[in-house]
Amino acid sequence: MNPQGAFTRRGWVLFAAMALIWGVPYLFIRIAVESISPPAIVAGCAVIGALVLLPFALRSGALTQAWRKWPWVLAFGAVEIAGPFLLLGHAEMTLSSGLTGLLVATVPLFAALIALVGGDRGVLRPSRVIGLVVGFAGVIVVVAGPGLASGDLLATVEVLLVALLYATAPFIVAKKLGDVSSLGVITVALIAVAIFYTPFTVATQHEVPTAPAAVSLVILGVLCAAVAFLLFFALIREVGPVRAPLFTYVNPVVALVLGAIVLAEPLTPGLLIGLPLIIIGCWFAGTGGRIRPRAGQARPPTPAP
């Protein structure tokens, strides 16, 4: 991580990738849950992601390294994969994918609160506070049409719990798994989640998945689990556990657009107003309005007076 924990150019590239990739799952979960039970979605996603990563983890010896810290690896798997995927699957039986994406966008607020409780007063700097407030105002404006009242209360609470879990995971990575191979951590976590949810899958999955649901599950496992988690670890190590979840401010825009195009979910007129607010909020919450060079990277020369 760079000394200031601020966004670098590499951090912004990782941020953009995560904003896109993790704006996609809400659509595919919504499709998959039509014929696949929530526990089966979690298990299937974990199995597919593990199968993609396992050959690379075995070849590099990353599994042995991760196993030395297995309690924290399992804790990461619980708060980042096992809990959220199940809760999202159940919640999206009621909520639209766009509204789900909005609620998950509260992750940076939970992350800031966790950091504050942990003694990090940096989250109180004016530029970051303004960024958090403006960004959250943006996601509220984006869905001002449907509104939170359009969803089931229990489902709404489930997604907010997901946001809390997502905010917790980066701190586990940064403080307990920072010296462990991300490939090993993710692979072991996915295997553990797959094993844990297999009995629940057998008990709850009573129909053959439709083709769209099966394809959605494969995409969730490969792109939104295997690939996304590797990028997520890189982002945490680049910008820190507080700023890393800021990409969830952009995820709702991706979720809303995909939901409108693919599932004919309604778009609100506030999208054009909310999107600039989201981008501005992320910028200031992440950098205070400027990109800092990476550690060891020379700053541009200061012009002579």
C-alpha cells in the first residue's frame, strides 16, 4: 500500500475494474435465483471460482501459505463470500437488482465507521467527509424514482447487512492477511464455502436450473468471484481498507443500467443527476481531489518561481 493509503493511477485502474465487475453480480443473481436456490448459488459460485483458481494456486504453492492463517482465511470467506452471497440471493427474490446495488453502496459509510471506531481519525478529514456525503447523496438520487419503500423490509435489512460484511472484509485482508498470497486466500476461502454450502444445496435445490440461470452462475463464479477477488485484494493493498470499498458507489449505476436493459427494470430520471455526484464523491473521498504518485514514483517537477 502506498504510504498515504491514497489513490494512485494503478489504484484508479483497479477501482474502475471493480466498479464494473461488481456492478454485474446483481443482474446475474437476479436471473439465477429464478430457478436456483440461494444456497445453491453460493455453493455453485464457490465451486466454479475454486476450480478456476486451484491449478494456479497449486502450482505457486499459495495454498500452503494461506493455510498457515486458516482462521483468518475462513473469517474472510465468511464475511466476503458465504454470508453476502446467501443474503443477496434471498433479498433479490424481492428487490430489483438496481435497488440492491444502491443499498450495497452504503459499504464506504460502514467502512468509515469501522475505521473511526478503530481509531483512524483520517476519515474525518473534510475532503473525505464531503466525498462520502456527496457520493451517498448521488446513489440516493439515482433511485429517487422507485425509492426504498418499493422493497421488502426484510430484504432491505439483509442487503444492509451485506454492506456491513463487505465493509469488514477489507480490514481482515489489510490487518491479518496482508502478507499472505491473495491467490491462496481466495482459493482456500472458496473451497471452504463450497464445502459448507453443499449440504444446504442438496436440501434446497429441487429443480433443474434454466439455461439463463446456469450461464449466470458460471459468470458469477468465474468473473465475479475468481477474477474479482484477485483484483479486490490488489485494490486493498494499493489504497487501503477504507478507500477500497468506494467502488461500491459506482456499482449501482452499472446495476441499474444492466437491470433496465436486460430485465426491463425502471430507470429513474435521477440517473443523469446522480451519476456525476457519485463520481465526484468517489474522487474526493478517495483523493481529496487529486491523484498522488505511487511510493517511489517521482513527483512532477515544481516550476521555478
